[in-house]
Amino acid sequence: MNHVKHAAATGQPIRGIHLTFAAPAVIEVASAADLQFIYIDGEHGAFDWRDVEAACIAAERHGMTPIARVPDISVATITRFLDRGVRGIVAPHIETVEQAQRVISATYFAPLGARSFGAGRPEYGQRIANRTAYMQQCNESASVCLMIESAQGIEIAGELAALEGVDYLSFGLLDLAQDLGYPGQSDHAQVKAAVADADRRIAAVGKRTRESFMKYAWINEVLMAGMHQLLGQKAPAR
């Protein structure tokens, strides 16, 4: 079951951890906190392909859905993430419907998309009695999130959300603030207004944004908060 896809459809709250570096043991330890997903940051994090696969194996072992922000939206990149075991693609810097359709096509098999079949894990092409049924099952367990990080993306938020195959959207607030002319000011009134307007158009077509159902903590902040608490240190002002 793809917990993220289900939550995006139903609005059921889910919790997870955002990983910026490879640490399968952290996934196993964090599983005790009743998490539903693991977010692999393939854009800004430090992962190679074996790291992605190991993270997926660890997440699956504990019933968590592995999703990943990909570094780019090329077909080759999305295919490799999916073949390593990622169940949800988070596509950054989406600014056109064409880009979004490219992500959808690479993520899903026909008839919704044109994903390449290449014997990825965990089956490695084995133990598949019916490939048509298998491809349908893969489609049902895959999710797509489009990230809006620019004024151009904000303008077409509703169109992006309406596309079949898009489960939810999210905002890259710092990049968005920078593009709107307020670098480093994600809490600026104009940035908040732009996000609120896009939110309304996304909701109008029956889709949700990440912030409405997904709660997660960055592993960097988890480590620092734990050290400050356990060592009796005062957290630095931000």
C-alpha cells in the first residue's frame, strides 16, 4: 500500500522523515515512531543509486512508503528511482503542463503513461505471473507530487492539479520566495498570498497540497533537537 497516495486521496494525516543523507539504520530506528513514509531527497541530499535502493529496502521492511524528490524530471532519472523501489515521485520546479505530463508518463505504465519496464526491484522481473496485471498494480501503488517553486508554476497551479495521475502538489517556499523577489523571506505577505491563491485553485479541482495531510521532520533538525534535549543544551535562535 502506498500510504502517501492513500492520504493524498483521503486527507488522512500521515507522518514521515525527510532524509538528506544515506542512513538505512536511521530508517529502522525511526520506524519505532509509527511513521508512514520516508522522503528521500534526491535533489539536495547525498545519495547514490545503491543508497536509494537500501533506503527503499529498509522502509519496506517496516511498512513505510519510500518516496523521493528527484534531481531532475528526465525519463531516465525517474525510471532509475522507480526501479530502485521508490513508490512516489516528487518532481521539483514544475512550470508547465508539458513538464508535468512528462513526469506522469515516466511514472506510470500504459494506459496512463509510458513507463519503461526493466525488471527493477523488488521483483527483478521474476515471480510475475501476469505482466499486464503487474503493471496495473504498479500504477495503483505509484504516486506523483508536483512541486511549485516559481511564479510561473503558481499561475498554472489549477491546471497542474487537474491532470490525471497527479496525486498532490507542494510548494518549494524558499525558491518561490526568491522567484517572486523576496529571497529568504518565505513568510513574506506576498509569498503567502500567492500560495493561498494557488491552494484555492488546487482545491477547486479536488486535489490536495502536501501541507494539508503530510507532516514530516528533516533528519538534520531531528538530530539537533535530540542533542539539545538529551544534552541539556539550549537550542540556538533561528
